[in-house]
Amino acid sequence: MEISGKIVSILPAQTGQGKNGVWKKQEFVMEIPGEFPKKVCLTVWGDKIDQWGIKQGDPVTASIDIESREYNGRWYTDVKAWKVVIDNQNAGGQIQEDVPDLPPSFGEDEEDIPF
């Protein structure tokens, strides 16, 4: 699935130690324009954080994977970006559901994440 919009906030990077080694993630808040703009928090894992060089105000198109999981009776949803393209010609936000490929594994270990 793809989602397009503008990066409105960049949250601090987080790191930790898991049984597979050190992990790193960072969250970016994207605003999808429209009559009623929506904000979506995207999570980016590992080396892709620095590789993409995302900055506040950048118009982007992100390929995402949405996943929910239960922890202690509550449900938590992650929107993981596995590809981000900075698009200076972005003509408004949109969501496309025609991406048949599954995203690659990011190496995160669900045992190390508290939810």
C-alpha cells in the first residue's frame, strides 16, 4: 500500500538491544491533505532512517505495511514504512492499495518490543 503527504513532525530516534543485536527506529508524522487532513505516524527501522534523509516539510510517498497486535488485552497498530520517496511534484495526498509485493523484514524482533 502507498500513502502520500507531507512530513509535519520527526520524533527522536530510539535504539535498543535485542537477541539479534542493536535495533534502531524512528517515527515520522505525515499529514495527508484533503478536505479533512489526516495525520499518520510512520515507523522507519534500521539503516533506512539515514538512507532516505527525510526532513520536516518534505512531500513524500511511502510504501507501508500496516500491522496490529495484542498486548495485555489492548491492540496496537504499527504503520511501517519500507520505502520512502521524496516527491517535490506531489500533487496532494492519496492512498493506493494496489501494491502486491510484501515488504522485506526489517530485522526487528517482536520479542524485544513491549507490545
